[in-house]
Amino acid sequence: MAGARWAALAAVAVIGMGAAGCGGEEKDEGTKIALVTAGTRDDPGWATQTSAAAVKVARRLRLGSEVVDAESDAAAGRALRRLTQDALVLIAPTPLDRAAARRVAAAEDVPTLLFGEPDALKDGLIGDVEVSWQEGAYVAGWLASRASSERAVGIVICDDGGVPVADRFELAAAYVAGARAHDPRTKATYSIAGADAEGAGLATREVLDKAGRPNGEIVFALCGTGKSGIVSMVERLVKDAATGETQIVGIVGEETELNRENIFLTSVMVDPTPAFEQAARDVRTDRFGRRPYTLSFANGGIDLLQTGRSPADAYEAAIRLAERLEDEPVDFPTASNEEELDAVIEETARS
């Protein structure tokens, strides 16, 4: 039901709402929230969640909304330019479109919201959303260790261009730290793939072979377009995907379409609604672009998905851990490459 609801919201976004595009309003009196997703260029779960948030906020503020699913960088650039006509705020939620969005914002003088670009802030013009991805990865790692009878976690990192690979190493380090925070004896392995599903599948097999499949690790899927390859390989190698020990932790979205055999332990859910709503309100009050908008467990911007494979006791304990992070912040380890991730794995094991 939840997956269907998200899909329905995204479909409404494409059609548009209310009075979007009507009348002859001036550009500084935009009538809609406009968003350009990465389409097939990146993780579809991210497109679904950002699209749904844009529609939700538009409804609350009695605005129209329009979402364009751009399948190429050139198409995204054209969509961004077209959407400036009636946009109260233009949103580019993927790193693939950051540069194009900045150029369009400057040329058309339209408030534009990016993700992960704190240095690009510009009063009245460029806003930034910061997702507490490390918090999500850390708590997901803790849950994975708690749920795994093998006390073993694996990571597949895809260098697919959708997200800087250095950022994915950082999330891998947080995931390992969370797993080891639950049990310092938790084993951790990883493998690196490219952008395609086949390569991600081969990397998954490498990780599971290290663990001794089928009773292997809970695999953290740090991939966008290649994630389906991880799913297919787990389904293929685990003798009984419905009861086997090997499961997957996703980084974005409900994974409804991919979770055919119910092999997802959890996924880091992101709800950009708080950031989108505050950004739209700040545009109306001339406060846009002065500070980043943060999405965290504390404000409901991120959460963990509970699936049929999430043990209730482990999931509830992980959520309690997430709630404590605001008062008991964690000094997350950092890593931006293989050498640094190896060091984190070795260091956390000694600790």
C-alpha cells in the first residue's frame, strides 16, 4: 500500500496541480513548486521520494507542482530552463544536475534548491539541503549487526556517477561503525563496482563469497542504477531467499519493486518535505538561501523502513538509537577512498 501511495503521488506531480502555469504572474510570484528528477540516470527511489515531497508541500501551500523525469543531462537542462517560468522554487535533487541548476538560477533569477551544496548558498537565489546520510547509515549498520546471526556485514559501492563515490565511502564507514557499535566482533567486507547492474551483481558475489554463502552478510547497497544487479545476485545465490540469512540494506526509498522475494532488511527513508516546505516559505519571506535545510532523524527528514524481514525487536531498538542521536551525537569516522575505508574497518575492529 505504501509503495502504491508514493507512486500515485509521483504521478500526480507529473500532471501538475491547481493553477500551475495559469495567468500572467511575474516571475517573482511563482505559482508552483518545480522539480527535475534524474530519471534512469540515478536511483529511482530517490526520484519517487523527492517527487512525492514536492507534491505534498505544494498542496499544503496551495501551489501547483510539476515534476519532470529527465532521462539525460541535456533533457534536464532544458527542463530546468522551462520550469523557471512559473516556479516559486526550482528543485534539483540530484548531483548530476547541480551545475546546470546553478546556471539556470543565475540566468533566470529564480530561487533554486540543491542538495549537498552548502558552499553554493546565495541569498535569495541558491538554497541547500543537507541529508544526515551518515546518521542513517550508522543506525542501519547497527540494525544489520543486531539482525544478523552471522554478525557480518558487506558493502557494495558503485562508482556510477550519480553520487560522488567519495560520499559513498563515507556512508560505508558510518555503516561499519554502526555495526561495530552493536557488536565489536562484527565482520565487515566490501567490494567496488561500476555503473551497470552486471558489475554490481559480480561485486555482490565477491562480498558473499568472502563471507561463505548462503549464510552470508547483510549487504549495504550503495548503488543507484546498479542496485538491481545486487538484488538479482542475492536472489540467485541464496538458496531460499525467503528464509536465508543474506539480506540487503538500501540507501534510498521503499524498494517495493526490487523487494520481490522480501530480501530487504531495511532502507534509509528520506522525506524532504520539511526542507521543501521551509524553502518555499522562506522564498515568500525573503529568507531563502541564508542557511542550509537539514534532514535528520530528529525532524523526521530520515527514517528506517520496516519490512517483513526486519525483526521487530531489532528494528525498535534501532529506532530508539536513532532518537538518542540528537542528545548523544556520534563522531562518525570518515573515509573517501579504499585505503581510508580499510583503515576504518581495521580501527573499529581494534576499538
